[in-house]
Amino acid sequence: MAKLYNEIAGRDIDRLAGLSDGIFAFAMTLLALDLRPPDFLQNLQSEHALLAEISHKLLPRLIPYLMSFMTLGIFWVGQQTQLSAVARTDRNLTWLHMGVLLSITLIPVSTWLLVSYPAFRVALLAYWVNFVLYGVMMYLAWMYIVRARLLSPDAPSALIAAMRRRIIVAQTLYFVAAVLCVISTYWSIAFLILVQLNYVLAPRFGWLYRI
């Protein structure tokens, strides 16, 4: 009976994609909900004072949230691309993608930590570890898809290497960003923003487009 259950469990790829969409949407919403006006924007007496507070105190808080929103968008595209190349799923692949979704639910938490303590290396490294968890789970899921022959017959043959390379290159770039915190966490954040903008815009400039 247990063997039969394990053979039929987790085989609905549409339900898995639906769950993924919901969790990504919820994580994005949590980011927005946490952008409530802070206490220092209350009881201001002039527009000049409001602009000064926004530029000096609110804008630095907003940047990590925009970066995390881009990150969630990139990760969603990556997971949906992976799932769209799958002809069928099974229990093991479903649980591997649960690991991916676990990393997504943690992004609002690691973002809050980075927003609250942008100059602290521990906060930046916690944010980076969140990225590593996502990358590791995506890589394991992709390797399982290939090994278990779950790919759709019409999936391009070059996709196997392309997906693996994209995950490895992205994680390498994120590692470089983490190392930059030795100099300054702000350097790390700036580099992360550039990396994420590259993945969002996908500029057709030689090696930039290939990564």
C-alpha cells in the first residue's frame, strides 16, 4: 500500500506550478506590506522636511526591497522555465521543488534583515545564504529531472546544459557579491543589483546575454 501511494503521490505538475505561483505571489506581497511608512515620516511640518527624510532614510530602505522583488521575479521565471520543460513529475521532484519554495518563503525574512542592518556583514551573508539555498535546490531538481528522464520530448536538447550553466553562473556571481562584503556591504548590494538587472533585462551584449 505504501509503495502504491509513493508511486502515485505528487504527480500533478499543474498543482505544483499552481502552488509555486501562490507562494511567489505571497512572498512578493509580504515585501510590499513591509514597506509601511516608518515612524520618522510622521509629524513632519513641511514638504522640504518630508523630501529630506525620504531621500536620506526611506530610499535606502526601499532599494533592498526592489532588489528582492526583482530576485523573486527572476527565481519565478527560472522555476517556471524548469517546470515547463517537464513532461511529468513524481514524488521526488515534487519534494525537491518544495525545497525551492522553502527558500522563497525565507526571502522576505532575509530582506527584512538586510533592510534593518544594511551595514552588517551577517545580514548580507544571511541574504546570500538564502540565494544559495534556492540555487542548490534548483540544481538538484534539474539534475533529478534529467536523470529520471522527466523532460518533455519537445524540450530543446541544449536546454539541459543551458539550465545547469545558468544556475552555476548565477551562484558564482552571487558568491562574488558576498565576497565584496569584505570591502563593504554596500558594494555587495550594488553588485547584486547589477547582476539582477542583467537577468531582468537580458541585454544582447555578447557574454552578458549568455549568462
